Amino acid sequence: MQLMKIRNLKKSFGEHELLKGIDLDLFAGDRIGLTGHNGTGKTTLAKIVAGKMKRDEGSADTFGRKVKIGYLQQSADYTEKTLKRQYTSGEWLKLAKLLGISHLDENRNLAEMSGGERLKLALANVLLEKPDLLILDEPTNHMDLHGVEWLTEKLKEFDGTAIIISHDRYFLDVTATRMEELADGKLISYSGNYTAYREEKKRRFEQQEKEFEKQQRYKKRIEGQMEKLKNWSEKAHRESTKNKDSAGKLPMGYKEHHRVKAKKMDIQVRSKMNRLNAELEKNKVEKPKEEAHVYFQFDAASKRGKRILEGADACKAFGSRVLFEKSSFYLKYGEKAALMGPNGSGKTTFLRILLGSDTLTSGTVWISETLKIGYLSQEAEDLDESLTPIEALGLSDNRMRGRAMEISAQLGMASSMEKKIGFLSLGQRTRVKLIGLLLQELDILILDEPTNHLDLPAREQLEETLSQFAGTLLIVSHDRYFLHQLADCLLVIGEDQVIRRYGMTLKEYESPGTGTDNRKEELLIVETKLSEVLGKLSLHTPLDREYTELDLLFKQLLRRKKELSGKL
């Protein structure tokens, strides 16, 4: 059954025509993934369909039925003020707890909640409305893996229609049954999930490229024929205007013959030209547009010592609420680590401790003072909206300003560098922050949800660049694809509030295997003890008696770790 029929929907902002005639058919049970570059109008289209924004032209026919629409906006729109209005529903609180929000009660201050927790509360409220059409705008931003899995299951159970705006490739792969790409103000439809969409888009591009090249060869051949006819016609015109030849006179009827010949050739040229233009217009194949390539390049400073970060018996608590405790861990130079844990488990607090803006309740975390650290926060809206990107980055040096403009052109941001940040989208604001990092030589990059608000091509290029970064990465991200591509070790905040290091990839950590559970558990214990021993070793010199004993224990644990790692 068709739920909604949208035709010729248009929307402009000033002289800029954003949506140029959108046609979209929504059927009961559809799971539509809406994709496209930042700034193409995905959120604008969602707001118009949801009735939150007026269209300039076009129609949305619901065939006489009242369609109930549930709309989940981007996470930045959920502030303490907007959530408090509906923060009294017992059913809502119960549903939110199912999403994995801990320590939740009606008296809890919303300002203490993480972005992921706020998003879950808003999502719970939308689902309680039991809509016919569910519109989700970046629903997995800030959401932990448990939340993504829960939402995936809920969408499978949901019997209505869903439009999903997302740059999360894993989420689109497991939820979408149809993809709509918004480009140049129009929608292009693709059957299947995200992977199928990318494959089909590549096939269409290659097919169009072949057709365009074939058309160009045909056009060149016809133009070559016309060029010959033109040369013959010009020659005939010259002959028809001659008064005498080399002998001093022309044969009778010579000029008339060449005038007739020139006229015929002119007619042939015009006929061929008209035929070519008509054929090209009828079967015109446009040159396929190459996807915009985004180039990131992070410069790493010179290599440091092997161990750059160590924690020993680290604990962080707010009153009676413990985020993590009894935690020992380490990171080496060049490792690419993922920091994982449920929403509200303390990941962002842990990063603030590393950056020196917060402190532990007890225990120690050592990080080399000589390291140059770059930090990308998860909030795209914390830049001063009254400043331009150049001003916000504090670039007064002409050389640095020039470098920033070069990078901004690579990121598709050149025309936005003189605009106030208040006029930039969340994706553009994230790129402003990335420009700031790209201008520096760094030893360690701490990235808190770096792919939030980035479109898919930008995410893929960022993955490729970070994989080549010579320094250390510490990443908090709910983008499974992103972590699968990059992370070679994990720091996991467990349900028991202990941070543990795992010397394995996310895929290895998640994959079930018979006979491996005990080895994984032992490996976890060995790695925890290794971290503790390393922490104690750092407090002694080789002349101390305790140093020799600790060093022997360290070597024994290291050998056992290698044995266990080889069996997993």
C-alpha cells in the first residue's frame, strides 16, 4: 500500500535552490536510506516531509489518510530544555532503560547525561508515538553498540515506513532495503542496502562513462565528415567567384557549376549538423560526475619511546557513582586503539583526564609531557558561531592562513571559510575542526566520534588517512566500519567498571569461537597484570631489589601473553 506520493517538491533559500523537484514514493514497510554529501538538503527534505518546514512548491499526497509521523532530529537539537518538557513519562523511562541508560530516574539532571543518552531519550519518546512514518536523522550518532543493535531490532519489528538519514554504513547495511541519493537537488533511487547501492552506483557510473565515450566518438566522426564538407564547400565558393584561370579565362558555366556545388554542400553540412544535434538531444549522454575526493593528511612528529601512556589502579567517581576503578592499562607509540564502553560509562571523562581538563579520584595515569596531542571533540556545535573558521582557528600568520585555505579547498570548504560558523552545517563545522588538526605535527590524535556529521566519502578518506598516520590514535566511535578498518587494540570499559586492554581488533573481540572464551579470559587477566607490573616498574630503578623481581615477572607474563595471542 502506498503511504505517500511526493511530486516536484522544491525548496530555495534566497537565490540558492536546494531541492529542485523531488519525486518520492513511500510504501508501507519501506526502509529507505537517504544519503548524499553534506549540505545537499537531506535534513531539509526530512523536515519538509515531517511537516516541520514549508515547501516552496510541490505536493505530498497521502490519499485521504492521516499519516502519523515520528521525527528524530539530529542529536545537537536535543538540549536539556527540550528534553525536560517530556521527562516525566514512566513508560518513557522504562523504555530508555532498555536502551542501556544507567542510573536513570526522574530526578537526574539532564545536563549530566552524555550526547548518546540524550539521543536515546529522544528516540524512546518518538517510538512511543507509534508513528506510521518514522524519520530518523543520524540516529546512531553518539549511540553505543548496544544502542545500535537495539535500534536495529526495533526497526525490524516496526511495521510502519522508515526514512533513515545516516552516514553509518553498518547501520544502513542491516536496515535499509532501498537507498535514495540526494544530489544536485534531485533523488536517484537504488534497490537494496548500502553495499548494494555502492556497487550499483559504480556499475551505473562505468556504464554511463562507456556510453558517453561512445557518443563522443560518434560525434567526432560526424564532425570530421562535416569538416570535409565545409572544406569542399569553401573551395566551391572560391571557384564560383573566380574571374579567370591560369590561362586567362574560365570555361562557360564554370562559375554557375561551382555555385550549385557550394550550395549543395552547404545544405549537406546543415543537414548533418541538424541530424547530429537532434540525435544528441534525443539520446544525450551526460559525462558522469566524478565523486568529490576529500584529502586528509595528518603529519606525525618524530618517533618517541615505545610506551607513551600508562594507567595504574585508575579510578574516577562522582560521589557514589563510579565510572571506572581498579584499572591498569597502557598504549604504545604507533598503536591505533579504540576506547569502548556503553553510553555514560565514562569514555569522554577518560579523554578529559588524558587531556588534563579533569583528574582521577585515585590511582595514576601517566602520559609523556613531551607528546604533542591533537583532540577532536564529539560536539560540532562548540565553536563560536560569531567567528569565521579562520578566526575560530586563531590563524593570524599568513603562511598558516594560506595552508588552511589549501586544506579547505581539498575538503570542499573554500567558499565557507569567510562565513560565520553560525551559518555552517554540523558536517562543515566538524571539517573546520579537522583543518585545525591538519595544520599541526602531532604524536597522538584523540578522536571523540570523529565521523559524526561527515558524509560517506569523507569518512572513507579519513579512514584511509588515519591508517597511514605514524603516531598513536585513541578513538571513541560508534561507527563499526570505522573501527574495523583502524583499531588494532582496544581499551574497554566493562560492566564491572574496569578498563581493560585487549591486544586484538574489534572483529576478533566480537567474534564468538568455541574453545576461545577461556583463553580470552586468561589473556585479559595476563594483560591486566602486565599493566600493573609496568606501572610498578616505572616507580623503581634497576638498582632496586624490587625491580629485578618485577622485571622477571614481566618477562614471564609477556611470554604467556604471546602464547595465548597465538592461539586466538
